[in-house]
Amino acid sequence: MIHARFGGDDRVLHPLMAWWAVLYTLSMLARYQPGQWTAQIDVNRSKDAVAIEYLLDSALAAVPVLILAAIDEVTA
């Protein structure tokens, strides 16, 4: 698995934090720019809609597993 790195930092971004950043950003778009969000997820008007739908579907599968793993890691 490839983990994200930022700038010159050698530390890797934990996958759960990466998902949090993506989902938080999308939630802020949906909350504060609902018109733009609606346009972005309209499969008939936006070339990005399918990718966003895929991303959100992937999050439904990946995030609960990552949360459970993080809980297990800190409670073991």
C-alpha cells in the first residue's frame, strides 16, 4: 500500500487521516456550497460525479475497517 507524504516530511500520512481529510473536505463543500456540491454529484452534468460516487462508496467499505484497526491498535 502506498501512503501519502507531504512536503519534505519523511513521515507517512495514516490512511485513516487521509480518509478523514478527504471526507471532511467534501462535507464542507456540501454544507457551505450546496449548489456547487449538487452540481458536482449530478451524473448528467458533471464529469467528476462518477469518481465522487466511487470515492464515497469506497469510503463506506474502507473507513469502518480503518477505525476498527485504530481502536484495536490503541487498546491492545
